[in-house]
Amino acid sequence: MSTSGQRTRVPASPSWRARRLDPDHSPGLRLTLAATAAFLVLVPFALLALLVLGSWPPLHRLDASVAQALHGYAVDHPGWVGFMTVWTHALGPGPLRVAALAVVVWLFARRASRLAWWAATTMAVGGLLGALLKLLVGRDRPELPDPVGWATGYSFPSGHALNAALAAGVLLVVFLPYARTRPARRWALWIAAAVLTGLTGVSRMALGVHYASDVVGGWVLGAATVAATTAAFRTWRPPGPAGRDRTPTA
């Protein structure tokens, strides 16, 4: 028989922060990390966009000096211009979206529907954000004497750099699990993603159709989009085996 003076202690429920950072609750932890990554990447993009909108003199001088240096090299090296032209067209937004669509179809065929929807959403959201931000910022493209490349529309952020970053993110998220036990394949995937992203951005500057800050803005926006869509799909993951895609084992 219990005495009237005894009190039953009810264990305090863990705080929201404790639940989010608890390693035993991996979905919550992964969501927190992905959302934090998206926020941290969006901050420098927002700052860069404000500097572009405000025509910050140091950034303007840096963009101009890089553009002039690369243009001078391009004028003296037509072979370099030819290579950059082929690269920028072969791995532009259109071809990369077609490649991403092929990956989405392949994922659906393998019954990895959640991953397929994530890849499709990432490419679509990133593309729409890039187009909208171009209109909002309204930055004109570089004007150089004896231009070696031509492009229409506004300049910030670079659509080629953005879509290359999106495609690189899809490449890594989709195919890295297949290289889980093969370090050489993992290195090959990371190198392919870096070359795709880096050289595509360089091609836009080398052809004189984007400033360096346009390209960096595209890269950062692409990384933020990948992180944000990853966080969103973590949130919508239903509990239990029914909500999981098949994990690649090859």
C-alpha cells in the first residue's frame, strides 16, 4: 500500500533538440543535418546575390579582372575556345536534364520510386529557381571586345553552373551506394562530379558569357537545392520498411 506522501516521478520527455540530435533516431538526425546544410549553403548565396545587386565595387573589380584575363587567353588560343564550346554545349542544361530523366526512368524501373522522385524534383526545382533568380537580379552579361562566345538572357546565376551542380549531386546520391565497398569507384564518382561541375563553370567564364560570381552563384545554389530537397524527402519518409526504397547492393 502506498503512502499519501509519496509522489510518482514522471520521466521528462526529451526536448525537440535532443530528439533531433539523438544518434538512435537516425532519420531525425539526418533530416537535421540536411536542413542545416541547406541553410548554411543558402546564406553565402544570399550574400553573394546582395553584393551583385548592390554592384559592390570589390566584387565588380574581381569579376572584371577575371573576365579580361580569361578573354585574353581565349583570343590567343582558338583551340581552347573550341574545346570549351564543345564542352559547354555537350554538358549544358538541356543534355544534363535528358541524362537526369534517363536516370529517373532507370530508378523507377528498379522500384526506387522515392529516389526517382527526389532526382526529378531536384532538377526541376533547381532549374525553376535559377530562371526566377535571373529575372529578379537582372544582371547583364559581360561585354567584351572580339567576343568568342554568345549567350542570351541575364547572367546571375549561371544556369550551366547550376545544372552541372544539380546533376553532380544526383550522380553522387544515386550511384555512391553502388560503390559502397569499392573505393576506386567512389573516387571515380567524386572526380566525375568535380570535373563536371568545375569545368562546366570554367567554360562559361572562358567563353566570356558569365562573370566568375555568376558561376560561383550557380554552384552554391545547386548545392543548396540538393541539400534542401534531401531534407524535404527525409521529412516525408514514411516509417517502416514500406517507406524505404531498395538499397543498391552492387
